[in-house]
Amino acid sequence: MKTRAAVLREVGADWSVEEIELDEPKAGEILVKTGAAGMCHSDEHAHDGTMPVPLPIIGGHEGSGTVIGLGPGVTEFEIGDQISCSFIPSCGKCTWCARGQQNLCDLGAKLMEPGMIDGSHRHHDAAGNPLTPLLKLGTFAEHMVLSVDSAIKIQKDVPAGPAALVSCGVTTGYGSAVNRAEVTAGDTVVVVGCGGLGTAAIQGAKVAGAKNIVAIDPSEFKRESAMEFGATHSAPSMEEAMELVGGLTDGVQADSVILTPSVLTGDLIAPAQFLTRKGGTVVATAVAPAAQMDVQLNLFMFSMMNQELKGCLFGSTAPRKEIPHLLSMYQAGQLKLDEMITNTYTLDQVNEGYADMMANKNIRGVITFD
């Protein structure tokens, strides 16, 4: 079938909205009419070359939609099912899935390879050349062919926008606080970077019962927005937050510091460490440039203060469990997802949406499809 998609052909080039040819789903795959696609900063990492991807790609890895076609033998889904994408597929069979760590599924090793999970192609441009959907999803398209391992069945009455957000940013940020930092009632939590990931981390810390939630971002708009989602205090930088956090904790410092900036760089670890108490935790969630090797860390302080530094992928949780759970919390009024969507765009406005993101105009921009 013919459909339209936003394609990145060269590092740094504009997204090109093109008509593409989409093959029928094969065994273990489904055809999905896209409902909404979140505009995550990770796609910008592909755009600027800091995350190596097999160009040309169809962008987007945060999305939702309706199942309109089934590959041979597919029994997990029915026509009309609503799905949220999972940018980490889960096979249910590998060691990690068996341990409940679906975010570490072995299929994740194939995400940066060309084509679908099996290496073959379902997407082609007008000239017949193969295209790779980003992270095997390619949500910046009117239709998607997905592996059943990359799709999560969700409640049918959830709006497309919130259903898209939980497929990456919300699940990752919320889990950074609840699962990885293990925030408990009365904690002091610092969240560095208050876009989509950070806003979700703030909400997670609030749900977990944190007493103080300090939002750090150079953008005044994002700091003000953070207060609406549960932050109790804010600061423009970690250095400027030192006195604030010390005052809130009688000099003890934060129980946890969660790093969710637009780009994670090695020079952010040491100031996060200095904001963290004895026995406290620094959680590194945001995507760093793939070649990033240099990290500033005071090793003496790190060991003598019994601190922890943890990475976090997809909220350190099982997406098949967590995505429906978070959506049920949204439906119960416990999570603000509609409010996270600052602006919506058409597919043809994809470059405008990313310009707005880079200008700090959005908590989350979302592409909506009719």
C-alpha cells in the first residue's frame, strides 16, 4: 500500500515527507493506522548524528494507533485493537524477559540494524529503495508495519496522544523515579532537565510521595511548567541549586538526582554527585552521544559516601505491564498526560515541531493523524 512518512536521508538534513510503499505484514507482524506520534529528542539524536542509525530512516519511535491488518498466524491482536508502541521489543522468551526485565530484551540488539527485526524490509521509497523504520517502529508515518513484539494492546478509550507518550517518554521518565531511583515518601528528589522525560520523572516522584522535588532547567518556561506537574522548587542549574537543596535538607542533600536533560554529557555527573547525599543515587536516563566516553566523577567521594550511579532504559520496567498500568493511572486522574502535550502538528509540520523543541517551546510536541 502507499502511505506517507517523514524520512531522514542524511545527517543534519530536514525531514522529508514522502509517499512510500509499505508491504503487507509478514508472520508475526501487524499493520497499524497511526493515531499519534510523540516528538522525542532521541529522533534529534538520529538527525544530528550523535546516535548512529542506518540511513535512510523513517523517523519516530513514540506512537499509538489502530490495528488494521494481521500477518499470517498472528493471534495476539485483532482488527480494531488499539496499541501503544514499545521502542524496545519484548520476545517473552529470552533470559531478560523471563526475569521480568523486558526493557533489556535481547531483541534490542537489533534496533540499530537496517530493516525490520528479521533484517528484511517492508518500507520502500518511490524509487523502490529500502527504508528502515527507526527502532523498528517509524511512527512518523500514516501507517506502520510492526512486529507483535513491539506493540502493546491498550484500552480502547484512551486518546491517541497520551497513548503515544507512554510508548517512550512517560514510561522512561516515570520509571526513572519510581523504579530506578526508588523514591519513597518524604524524599528530596532533584530532576535535571524538564522536557518530556523530566516532567514524567517529576510526576513519578510526586506519586511516590517525595516531599521536595527540585526541577532544574535553564528554560524559564520549563521550570514554570514543572511546578504544574508536581515540582516544589526550581533552579536554572545544578550549581545554583546547591544552596537550595542544602537548605531544604539541613545540609544532607538530595536522596536522588535524576538526569533527564536533552543531551546527557559526561560533565553532568559530578555536579549531580555533589547534590546527592551519603548513600544516595544518581540516575542517568537521557541519551548521550554514542561516542561519549569521558565522565567527570569524584571517585573518592563516590566510594567514601557510598553513592550509586545507575543507568535507566525504558524506566527499568516491563513495558507490557507498565504501559497499560500508566494509562490506567491517567484515566484515574493520577497522571497528567494531556497537559504534557504543548503543541500538536501535522506530519507535514514535522520540521516545525523539531524547531519548536530545540527552541524550548514544548514539553512534548505530538504529530496527530486523522
